[in-house]
Amino acid sequence: MPDSASSDQEASNADAIAALAEETHQPLPVVEEIFKEQYARLKATARISDYLALFAARRTRDALARRS
């Protein structure tokens, strides 16, 4: 059973992914794939995880902008 903190983080990430998809007019699966990739990269070396979603969202937005 997942703990409530990880469930909250997953819900927050899902909200961020949906908002990015709407903001950038990109398909949700594309945004989700890029976000999860960026999040995993950051999480692998992070010592503090409080702002991972924020940084992953910024990197996702940048990656999507480069694709357009």
C-alpha cells in the first residue's frame, strides 16, 4: 500500500502534467512521458525532494518549447 505522501506527490504531478499539456497545447501522453523522464533524472541525484516537481515542470516546458 503506497503511503499518503507518495500518493499526494503523484496527484500533484498529474495536476502539473495536465496543466503543462493545456498550457503548451501538446498531447497529454507526450507531456507525461517528458515530465516523468525529467522527474526521474532529477530524483536520481536530489538530496532534497521538495521542489522536484517544480524543476521537472520547468524542464518539461523547456523541452516542449524546443520541440515546437
